[in-house]
Amino acid sequence: MDFLKKHYEKIVLSIVLLSLALAAAYLPFQLQAVVRDIEQEIGRGSPKIFQPMESDPVRDIRTDRVQRLADAEHNLFNPVGWTLNQHGSRIKDPYYRRRGPEALLVMSINPLHFRIAFEKTQQEENDTQYHFGVTREGDPKRSNRRRMSRQLRVGGSNDIFDLVNVTRSPGSRELTFEINLQEDRRAITFQAGKPFQEVVGYSVDLIYPPDNNRKYQAKRVGDKLTLARQTYEIVVVTESEVVIKDYRTTKQTRLSLNGN
């Protein structure tokens, strides 16, 4: 008994260690048995081939939600800003992050003409004066764009053209005029009943939705626009496109007539 009392703790510890050793030795045999059971269970019967459903309700609902969340009525994927209306109340800003020239819409692009039309003949003794109406819609100076009258005799000149010759075809009452343009010395011919006309540029009508659909009408190359407190300049206008330049960064924005 004295021996047990003196070595009680050592005996208990030895028993515990022996039990752990036996358990560790038994685990590989138990693991093999479990593996065999699993293999036998899996091997029973033939596996079924997965057949996808023609309509997946979960997928349909998920896709529908994404589409609805991505439209303009939701802000999860479309962040929106707020602004003050005329009464001081906060309202959603539909043009949040869409201001400046990118928000402009091209409503129409209209040709600008240079036109010379015969008006009348004035006879004074042996001197015949021919009267013409001249319209220069593309002139940079606004006062020169209105229709103005010019009169001169054959061989005479003015600030727009020289009258080289006037003829009348046999059997015709229409006069034919031969002139040289002062600007580029081009020789042109036209009849009294068919004015000379050519396109020399374009003007554009714009609308700016973020500023209560503000309209910019008959704008030309060189005209300035103030959008969102910034100044821009129209640098190009063709029959289908407008180019606007930012004064600060010189960045250019292209706008097309069809919106593409």
C-alpha cells in the first residue's frame, strides 16, 4: 500500500499515456474502415447526369432585379446628386455628373450661303448700270450678313466682285453675267433668273437640358457658350458635326447631329 501511495500519480499518468498510445495506433485502422464504407456507398447505383432546367426561377428573378436596379429609377448603380429648386427645396438632379458640353444636344445644323442675285437694270443715257443683291450669311461680321445692294457697269468693280461681261443669248430674254470674285479671283457665270449661290459654312442650334432646356440658336464657329459656369468656344461646325473647345484645358468635345 505504501508503494501505491508513493507512486499513485505516476501510475495514473502511465495509464493515461498508454491509453493515448493505443488510441493513436487504432486510428489508422478505423480510418481505413471508414474509407471502405464510403467507397461502397458511392459505388452503389449509377450517377445521374445533371439536366439544367429550361427556366430557372432563381436566375430569372436575379437577372430581373439587376436590370431594374441598373435603370434610371434606382441609384445603386446610378448615383444621383441633389440640387435646390426655385423654392429652395432639395430635388434630385437628373444631370448629375453630366454637365458641360457633353450634355449639349444638337437640334439642327443649317447651311450658310453666299448669294448674288440680279435685281434690275438702270439706263442713264449711254451708261447701263446693273443692280445686284448680295447676301453673305457666313461673314464673321454680323453687319455684313444682311442683304446689300451693289451696282456697277460692265468692267466695273466693287468690294465683292468685278463685272466682266453681260450677254444675252439669241432668242432668250435672260441676261448672263460673268463676274470675278474679289476674295479668291474665281470666275463664275449665272443668269438673271438663276442667282449664284454656294454654301460657305454652317450654323448650329443647340439645347442644354441641365439648364432648363436653354437654347443656343444660330451659333457659328468662334461663338462662345457658358455652360455650368465655364466658357467654351465653337471651333468647328460641319453639316453633321460640332466641335466645342474648353478654354481652360483646350479639351475638345465632338457632338453629332444624330447623337451618335
